[in-house]
Amino acid sequence: MSTMPARIIHRSIERDWRDVYDFAGKPENMPLWASGLASGLEVDGADWIAQGPLGTIKVSFVPANEFGVIDHTVTIESGLRVYNALRIVPNGDGCEVMFTLLRLPGMTDAQFAADAAHIEKDLVMLKALMER
């Protein structure tokens, strides 16, 4: 497979990166800010299960770490696996939250733009929650 087009979507948050990482990295908190997981996540062994527009999805997270990495793989019912890189990086007294969006094969310009808009909205929500 060739390299897919990518877009890094980020938001600055005026809160210590460790606080943001601790909140954003808990799967049970994701429905509060990640619209694609608004139906909630249920634990299933080491993975998490959610209902999405494409049916049941499985979400597998990297282990908790000291580097601000919240990468996760989403597997949809068709078997398609999508790797999502989500990073929390210190920036002064605050942080940067960065999501790398990959344009999947067959995805139209409109679909890629819609995915980016959803992620931007999600990061705005995360910022609002963390800066209260």
C-alpha cells in the first residue's frame, strides 16, 4: 500500500498536558468529546466496543504511557482497520492535541473533509472541557 494523504488536525489547550492526557486517554471519557463514540464504549477484554454509523466497532488503545500517546485502532464490521494517531504534547503551561487523519483508499474529497470537520469539532469540545 502506498502512503496515504494525511492531515494533522490540532488544537492548543491551556491546561497541563498531563491533565489533558489523563482525561482524553480514558476510553470512558471519550463519548464526552469524541462525536464518533457518542454512543459510549463498553469494555470487552483489552478492547472497547461501540455502536457507530457503520455498525459495531472495536477500539484498541495503546497502553497508558508517559509520552502523551493515545493512539488507537478502530476495526469496523467489514474488517477494515483504521489506525488513529492521537498525541498530547507539552507546550509551555498548556499543550497541543494532535490527531493525524489519514485519507483511506476510495475516500472522496468530501468524505475526507467531513472527517476532518468532525475531528476539529471533537478537539474544540475537548478544549472546552479541559479549560473549564
